[in-house]
Amino acid sequence: MDLQIERSPPLKPTPITEASPLSSSFNGDSVNHAVYKQCMKNHAAAIGGHAVDGCGEFLPSAVPSSYACAACGCHRNFHRRVLPIVNDHRQPPLLPSTRQKKRARTKFTEEQKLSMKELSEKLGWRMQKGDAAMVEIACRDMGVDQSVFKVWMHNNKHIFVQGSSSRRAGGGGKETSPSSNS
């Protein structure tokens, strides 16, 4: 059996002229000029391979409404689109986590700390709905907001409550109290 392979005649080189940039509207307020470069169409996709035709740049055909390349015949969408960088002097948007100030830490006087500790012990280190009036009056007298007191009580419960294991002591069963200096 003798196989004959037919070869097509070599293509004549087509002179490449500078393609006019095609314009498209972006958000309706400005015009970006896109240039379509090399053809990326895979002509061997049907047989599971990869082969591009080597067309270097999209050349618009003579028909203005056609999006076919005059050089390779492929649709314009197969050609790599390049948008020029336009400097429109706008400020880039700030990322949410950048340049934000930290929240100021609340500073308590020793008198406020002692009053909050006494109130917390009186409440059993838990805020109950029935104690709302007493907490409101005490917070007003101390000059501390109720939500700030609630956070302070939550943050300092493990320091003052006796009988619980201390996280700061490594949890090894050794109890520490703030008054002991050993």
C-alpha cells in the first residue's frame, strides 16, 4: 500500500501593515483602543493537538462589519487583545485594611479598676438582666460605659476569679492571684 501525501502550495507572504486600533466603549464615559495581536486559534483541537497558524496581528477585512481577519480568516476573538495603559490621573482605591488607625485603648484609673472589680464580684462575674438597673447606676458613677464595663469584666474574669486554672500560669494547676508577689 502506497500512501501519497499531498502538500498544498506554500502561502505567499502577505505584507503586514499597521492595523488601525479598533475602539470599544468602556462604561460609556471613555473610549479604549484595543489592538488585536497574534492569532491564538487552535487548528488541531479536533484531533487532540495544538497548532496555531502563525498570524502575527489581526488585519481588518475590507468589509467594515466583518470581524474576520484578512490575513488568516479567523474571527477577531481568536486574536490576543491588548489594551493600552491609560493614565487618567485617578487615585487608586485604598484596600480596606490599609492606612486605618487602630482603635484607641481605654485607660482606666486605679479607682475605676477597683470599682469595676467590686461590682463584678457582686454580680458573680456575669451580667444578668435583673441587675441592669444596678449596673447602669454603678457605671454612671464610675464614668464608664456599660459596654466597656462588660468587655472589661469578660477580659479580667480569669485574673480575679478564684478556683479556676490560670491560662497565664500554663494551666498546670498552679493558682496565682494578683495580690501575691512570689
